[in-house]
Amino acid sequence: MMTARRARAWASGLLALMLCLAGLLVSPRTWAHASLVEVEPANGALLAAAPAKMTFSFNEAVSPTVLKLLRPDGRTVVLDRVAQHDNTFVVDLPRLQQHGTYGLSWRVVSADGHPVGGTTLFSFAVASAVPGGAQADHAFRSAGIWLLRLMSYMALFSGIGAVFHRYWLSQTRTDHAHLSIWPQRRIVTALLALAVFAGIVYTGLFGLDALDLGWAGLLNSHPWRVAASSTVGLAALLAIIACFAAATATWTRGLVPARGLAALAVVLVGLSLAVTGHASQAPPQWLSRPAVWLHGVAVVFWIGALMGLAVRPCSGEEAYTRGLRLFSAWIPWILAGLLASGVTLACLQLGHLSALWTTRYGVVLVVKLMLVSLLLGLGAFNRYKLTQRVLDGDAVGQAGMRSIVLLEIVVAAAILAVVAFWRFTPPPRTMAFQDMAQPAMDHHHASGHVMGSHAATELHARRASARLDVVHAQGGQPMALRIELLDAQSLPLKAQEVDISFYNRQAGIEPVRYAAGKQDGVWIVPDLRLPAVSHWTVEVDALISDFERIRMVGDLALQ
């Protein structure tokens, strides 16, 4: 039987796993969820006449939040004249009189409630460098978003689930006079209050992320208005109403209205999950949104029951044993719904099996499934080894069950911590669109013999590395980039595709993406145009095979 000391050891191990997973947030780039399909004028275009507008088309509906024009003379112009039509929006440009290269740094909120950003370049008459924008500091914003999302999940599911367990599984009409006697009411009320607080602050941080602002932006109304008008705002509103319904149920004397309020709270939690998030936007939505709702409702029931069973049962306490008996009878059906909806959503999001190990989304899913398997194993041990002993009043069995239930709660928290990372990872179904709007490469005039100054760096991954050489051509010509991929033995590494991104968050420049072309065993970007910023974060994404993708991130200094 598992002792309390062993349960604490397992909990410590799971906490260490959660801290290791937090390393996913260290990645400098926040992965996008919607993808730019087409832009007009095309990225990298050289135009004889100044354009009056730019048109952006995405693979799903988006709402522009930040549009900035970077001019050749160093000035930054905020653009606010935008017309939107479904998945496309048109930006009116000011009159462009200066010849040179312009950059339009854009940031939008996709229909699944996630910010997406990028920078599109075009040149008027002649190509030149584009100055960068102003400095900004957004330290720890991603970590704050992850932490608040985890707090919101755990407090919301456990608080509302505990209320549902109390009034639907433990309570009966025969003891309605004791409805107000609930020692855990203060704990549940605190959890519901924490869920409301975390949901509100998370909504504000979402507004900061959508506008790419620092923490001081929380003191302004604009981020809150942007968040409130998005699906994230609607989800937060539904969750807050659910918390108030559950809190009201705990103070209701009648069993029927208490059960009605508890059921309403559970339904609203499922709806709050179904109105936002990349899973709810997966086509066909008539299937994905009900699947998200069912998945969320099942999680609330499971975690809430664990909270109800975690209390130390008194000898002969009928409410506890009644709740345990009904939970054991209901849980197979709850698990069936949980697994069916989970498999459905995974199939819609992954697209192909290899995405499990070639994408960050897939890695997060694999870790989640491992933890869910552990949780199922602990639950099975409780159900088939200890439940009957507890129902028979065995004190040792009761202590063992309580220890394992507490461990199950820790595992459930670890699962929610992992799930919160999906806020930063795109589902594979959206990644097919990411390369469609990148500049077209005219490979026949790429050359490795362009004379000029050089900038070089090396990027490293666990099983590969990349050598980058940037050649500053003379005579006003654009830069050229040479990428050499090497394996762990420093031998040439074959790849099917290579994409590269340049971004500088502190300068307010969203990723500038290029698709490299292969020539003489190396990968070339012959027409590299970047804003005139000296320091860049650069990321190389190499598709090695259908089953392997390697990403390398590092810094590059351009003189």
C-alpha cells in the first residue's frame, strides 16, 4: 500500500517534471496558430510605384491589433485604417514618397484566441535597409500567461467539480437539512475566488500579448478592451458566471436548486472551453466544439470527485461512502467520454501520426498522455483494490485511498500544467500554411561568391548544428545567406526543406521568414532583406524526413 511518504516522493518527482517542461517557455519565439497565406504586395517585392494599400489573407479569421510601418528613414508609423473581410484585411498606407525598403510589422489575434505576428517587406523603386522600431521589454510575460492559465484551470475545475460532487453524488433528499453543514465550503469558495481572479488577470495578459505591450500596459484600458472583444473575453465571462453559480449553490438550502446551480456551473465551464482555443477552431467545428465541451465536462467531474474524496472520511460517514460508491459507478462512463473526445480532438489537430514526435504540439500531447496513463493506473488501483475496503469501514484502506487520491490530485495538476503549454504551440493542422506567404527564392542567381563583409554564427541542437554566413554585398545589392547543416559527427546533414526566421522582440519586429533553396549541397537565401537592427534572434527549421524535424535557435549580430 502506498504510504504518505511515498506519495510525497511521487509528488516531488512530478513537480520536477513540471519544472523541466517549463523549459519550453524559454524558446524565444511564441508559436503562431493562424498562418498568413498570402500578402499583396508580395513579401520582398520590388515595386516601381508606391502601393496605396496592403492586403493580408490568413487561413482563418483574424482581428488586427498592431500594425506599424517601418520607413527607410527610421521613423515608425502606426497604421489604423483597416478594412476586414472574413479571413482577409486591407491596410491603407500613407503616401510613400521616399524610395527604399519598407517593413510592415503586423500582429493579429486569430479566431482561436492566440496572437500571431510577422513582418512583411517591400521596396519602392530601390532596395535599402529598414530601420528597426523602438525598444520594448516584455520579460516574463509568457511565463505569467502560463502560470495564470494553470491557476485558472486548477481552481476552476477543482472548485466547480467539488460542488458538483457534493450535491450530485454525496447528498440526498433525506439529509437536506444538513446541506449547510460542509466543512470544505471555505476551501471551495477560496478556489472559486482564485479562479475568478486568475481568469481576469489572464484576460489582461492576453490583451498585452495581443498588442505586444509590456506589463505597464495593464494600467491602460486598451489591452482590456481588446481582450474583452475576443473569444478569450467571452470564455472568461462564462467561467466567472460558472464560479458564481457554484458559489451560490453552496449557500442554497434546497437540494434541487443546489443541484441545478451545480449542473449549470459544469455546463458553463464546458462552454467556456469550447468558445476559444485552437481545438475549438479545428474543422469541422460541429464536431470539434462538442468534443471540447465533453472533454472539459469530464475533466471537471473527475478532478472535482478527487477533491471530494481527498477529505479524511469519518468512520461511518454516509455522505463520503455514498459519493465514493456513485463515483465508482459513474467513472467508467465519464472516462469513455473523456477518451472518445480526446482521441477525436487529437486526430483533428495532428493530421498525421509523425506529428507526435516532429512538432512541439505533439511532444506536449505525448507528455500529457503519459501523465494521464499514470492517473488511470492510480485510479484503477483505488477502484479495484481499495474501494470495497473503504466501503466496509476499513481504517487502513481509508488512509491508503486518501494518500493515493492526494497523489492523483498532484498528477492532475501536472496534466493541467502540461496542457497550459498548448497556449504556445501551434497544432500541426495550421503549420501547413506557414510557408505559403514567404518570399519566393530565385535560386538560379544565388551565389556563394558575392564579395563584401561577413557575419556568421553557429546554431546547435542535440543531434545537429547549422553554420550561418551572411554576406553583405557591395554596390547596394541585398544580403545573401548561406546555411550549412551538419549532423552530430559534423558531417553534411540532408534535409527536405529549410526555413529560417529573424526576429527582434525588443525592437518590436515580428518574425521575418524565408524559405531557403538548396544549391551545391548548402541552403541559400539569395535576397535577404532585414530591418537595420544589429542583433537578431535567428531560428532554423529543418525538415529532415517525414518523421523528424529539427529546430535550432541562436543569436546573430549584423554590423
